[in-house]
Amino acid sequence: MRKMIGQPDKIPLSHSTLRDLILWGEQQLESHQAYFGHGTDNALDEAAWLISHAIGLPVDFTDDELEKLVNEQDINAAQACIKQRTKSKLPAAYLTHEAWFAGYPFYVDERVLVPRSPMAELILKHFHPWVDENKIDRALDLCTGSGCIGIATALTLPKVQVDCTDVSQEALDVAKINVEKHHLDDRVQIVQSDLFSSVKSRKYDLIISNPPYVDAEDMAALPEEYRHEPQLGLAAGEDGLKLIIPVLQQASAHLNPGGAIIVEVGNSEAALAEKFPQLPFTWIEFEYGGHGVFLLYKEELDAAAAILKNIN
């Protein structure tokens, strides 16, 4: 985006082109020290995203479109949107009510975290080489939030049935919107559940989870934008393992032979590895960024059952 738009010395708002308006938005975001991490990683891309939303244009502008003059109505709409972003510090996705994950659009609002998991890369690769997609008939997205992981899995693997569970009914209301958005009512089931409590008798070939994993120290240091997200989806106790431990203890009972569980733990990777040095975690590396995602097979969990049972 930077190469396409350029960087003039001053941005006028009268007789402005779309290029001028986007560069003005970039300057506003930078001067107000907006934090990026909910769909973009820089002020220019975020300004383009917000302004395209405000004036009703797709964000993939052509050079000719960037040189077109914008009218007063568009200028006012763009200014209002950028002002709301800088004053409220709301993540841009909450203003546009849209976030993209694994190439698919999802509705989001303050009831759910903004999708940003590196698991999108795994889904786009059909979980290869870790899991044979032809052996996945049923999958569970545990702590689903907006439903993005489970829904993207169902879209990518069209024969798979997916359960999406979360303890938060508000989050599940958003997930239902996304199930309907992608016409998946026949293959994706939304279930309110405190971890596995409401799917006790069900077994899966794949369990995927992006549970709360932010430890107390990281919670205290979060930028203001992240504080608009539901803390229920972030905070996980002093060491970030409050939910990870029961997930590990209970997962095997819900996996078919040969099944696997893939969990994102982010910065709590070190604490988890220290807590369970005997567990043979496979830490997945990502081509496009991201860390702290492990994989374990049912048989590995079964072999560690005694260890897991004695951990609080």
C-alpha cells in the first residue's frame, strides 16, 4: 500500500483525492499512537481499511481510483470514522464489524475477540502434514468465540462436521451469525459448553482450540485496543495455563484413536513446556508468522495420563 500511495508533505482535506484522504488518515492514526494488531500491522493499511469502509469502497484500490477527487460527504464520513478510531481506541474490526480469517470474512463485535490466530495457515494447508484430512470426519473448535476457526475448517474441508463450543452465550450469538453468513447450518453446530462439559459423549478426529492463554503480566501490559475485547477470551490466570491444563487432562476422552489436538497458547508456551517437560509437544512453525501452537496425538496424551492427572 505504501508504494502505491506515496507520501506527500501535507494532506489537504479540501479538493482531496482518495490518496490524500488515506494519507491524512495514516497521519492521524500515527499521531494518536493507535496500536495495530487486529487485522493490520501499520497505520497506512488501517487508514485504507477504515476509509474504504466509511465511504463504501472495496479496499483494493486501483491507481486511477486513488487519484479521483472525493466529495464532501465522503470526507466527512472518513473523518468521523478515523476520529472514532483514534478517540475510542476501538480495534478497527469493531468499527467495520468485519474481520478476515483464512481468506474468509467474519462478522465481529465487542462480544468476541478479533480473529488473528496463526491457525489460519494450518487450516489453509488442510492441517498437512500433521493430520490426514481424509481421516477427519468430525472436528471440535473448543473456545470458538466468533466461530472463525471452526467455520474456516468446515469451509476448507467440506466433508467435515464441526462442533463450535464456548462458555459465553454472547460469543456464541456472534458465532451463529457467522454460521448463517457462510451457510453452514447443516455442518456446523453451536454448543454452549464450559470446555467439554456439554459434549461429554462426543468424540472427534481433530480438536482445535484457541482458548484464553494471556498470563497476568501480559494482561497488565496490553495496549488499550485489546482492553475493548472480552477479558473472558484473554485472561488465563497468573501463568496463562488456567484453561490449558484441564483441556489437556480431558482431551483424550474426546479423541478417536489417531486423533489430534491442536492448541494455541501464545506467550504461555514457555510456562507450559516448563510445567510438562515430559509431554512430547510438537510446536508448529509458521511460514507467515505466529508461535505458541502445539499438537499432541491421542496416544501421546494417553501415555502421559498419570502425569496430567496429578497436575492442578
